[in-house]
Amino acid sequence: MTFEAFQRTLAEMVDEIPQEFLRGLQGVHALPDARLEEGFDEVYRLGEYLDPGPDDFLGAGEGLGRHVALYYGSFARLAEDDPDFDWEAELWETLTHELRHHVESLAGDASLIEEDRRRDEGFRRLFRRDA
């Protein structure tokens, strides 16, 4: 899938999301970068929810807001190693995961953050660089 097709597919998927789940979200962005997970050589982050916190956090001021970023380059790296890689399924799963972070953030709920932390700890034990 090209970056342009990735952008189009993401935009179509976002259009399918009910507006109440997008409330307070300033944008969903397809970025061309590949994003490595910190501490790993070959583990890529597909997306992330960016919430700068209060308006005055680190002087951010108005306008920074809440965003979802999806990293095309990370998807492309995974697809290179997997001939059965399902771009649309992975994109939908990543988008809805990050939107769940957004909705939970609005509700003051950290359930998914805790799930991610537990999963990441187990993953790090298995695949850390010094193992």
C-alpha cells in the first residue's frame, strides 16, 4: 500500500467512526515515518494517542490538543516481513485502539493504559536488547 492509499483508507475509516468518539479530538494523522519502540531495534510502533494534558502543560497553550498519529512507515516495515499482512485490518485495529485511549482519557479512565503497560512489560521481558 502506498502512503497516499494509506492516507485515503485512514480518512475513509475515520469517516465511519461515530462523531461522539471523536469529540475533543483535533485530528487523526497519517505520518510517513517508521517509529521504533524505545529500547528495541526491530519493534515498530504503529500508532499513538497524543494528549498534551492541560492547556498550559509545558507552555503548549491553546491549539495543541489531542491527536491520533498512525505511522505508515511502521506498517510498511511489518508488511515487508509478512506476505499475508492485512493493511486494512491492522489499520482499523490500530485506529480503534488509539481512539479508545482518547475516549478513556476524556472519561478519566486509565484502563487501556494499564493494559498496554502490562502487555509491554511482558513483551520487553521477551525481546529486550540485552537478552
